[in-house]
Amino acid sequence: MPHDTRSRSNARIAWLLTVFSPGLGLVHAGRLIGGLVVNLLVVLLILLVVIAVTFWNLVLAWAAIATLVAWAAVGLLSASRASDLIAEASPQPHRAFQHPLIYTLIALMTFVGPVAIIFDQSLRHLWTFTHVDNLALYPLALPGDTLFVRRVPAHIAPPRRGDLVTLITPETDAPATLRVIAEPGEEIQMQGNTLIIAGQLVEYTPLMHEWVGQAQLDDALGLRAWVEHNHAERYVVAISDEATPDASVPGLALGPDDYFVLADNRSHLATAEPGASLTSDSRLYGPLPADQIIGRPVHIAWSSAPESGAPRLDRIGLPLH
């Protein structure tokens, strides 16, 4: 086979190998160390992005897009360099590491394997996702939103009053996101929408137009947004003008590891009816033990309209607080 024809064929192979592993094209061009370095640099980039998303509150969707662009750019540069090396090289004997089995081992050990481990460990220990299918967090989160949740055990960073937490509900063993209303050791009384926490009456003020921010209010739901003044904390809740939940909590003292959690939509109270898409909260199952808390929601990772499935890009990345 003429040298030019063989060079073009090897260049195509280098480009193809780069698709599976960014440094593999360089390995095919005879640059074993260079190929390994490129693979490991991309792995390091992915690891740094995981750390940034976990601890610096970067929006996962935008960080993922930036990582894919950087990955593609490194791959293109690597494949282009491999093509140049192949074109410049005179006919050389086949090297021992230029073999499909060696390529597979290099890709698995220096790229595919480490990336798979990073994602597996991130989902096991750092992140999780919960899908919103009801109005429990209205107006902050809507049906069709998927929440990005940072795994933070309560014994490491105890949640405070006003924090949103993702937990496992005792009634269903399913994940739900609710707001901490009272902390361990406090006494709470509740009758309808009247709350008394640690001897202090919780007050409400209307949500002013300039405070609406990310809240997407729907007048057709019959819910009015209010700012709840819970000691020093402020957050938005939804209260029905027409219906008041028939729920009361008479003088409940929380234990040293218990939290009282409620849905932001105070008219959203689960019932025993089968198939009801409602979230239980402490009005139904009482105080929540700290070991039921699995993390804190950070932002909306993805959102799509429940009816059509169309992406709601304007909601991606909205903070949850």
C-alpha cells in the first residue's frame, strides 16, 4: 500500500479512536505517553467540574455543557495533532502498543474507567435528583421540575430553620422536598395556618410584586403567595384563599434530633386516598428524625412541561432557597 494511502487510512483511524478516548489517536500515532497524558487531563477536568458543582454551587446543566465543549476541543486538537504526526512520519514498523486490545485497555484504564467511577461515586455520595410531580413546593418549584440535591447528612451539617431538605417520608419511603419550620428542642403549635414556634407567633406579609423573582404565580390555582416570618428567617409560602387544611398540632415538643417540616404550599396536605399525588409532611407523620434527611436541594437541574414534555429552559438553574 502506498505511503500516502496508508497515512490517510491511519489518520482516519486516529480520528475514530479519539471519539472513544481523547488521547487514543495520539497513541495510534506512536505517542503513547502523550495519549495517556491527554486522557488523564480530561479525567482531571471532569473531576474538577464535579468538585465545583458540589461545593461552589455551579449549575449542573451549564457546567456539563462547558465540560462537553472542552472535552470536544481537546479531542479535536489531539486528533489533529495525531493526523499531522502520521502525515509527517516515514514508514515505520508497527509498535507493540498499536493493537486493538492495547487500545481497549488504555481507554478503559485511563479514561472510561475513571470517568465511570467519578460519576458512580458522585451519585452515591455527593448528589441525587428528585422529580417534582405535585404542587407541594409551589411557587418555588413546579410539576415537571427536577431538583439537583447535594447529599449532606444532617449529623454533618444540621439544617436550620427555613432550609429546604430532601428526605425520605416515613409514610411512603419515597423522597420528598420540604422546608424545616422548627428545629430540635423547640415547641410548636399549629392550627390551620396559624403557627406558634418556640413561643413566637409566625407572621405573614403579602408577597410584593418586586419580590416575586423566580416565582411563577398562577392565579387559576386559587393560591396566594405570602412571605412567612419565622423568627429571623423569611421565605415564600402559598396559602389558599378558600380552603384551610384541617390539621392541628397541639403543643408538640421536638426531640433532640427531630425536625418539623412542612410543604411550602400549606394547602397541600396528603390524605390516605390511594394514588393521590400529594406530599406528606409533619402535619401527617409528626416530627422528622434527622436520619431521614438525605440532602439539600440546590437548584433546578432540568424542567419540562408535564403535559407536552417541552423543555422549560428558563427554569433550569433557578436556585432553591
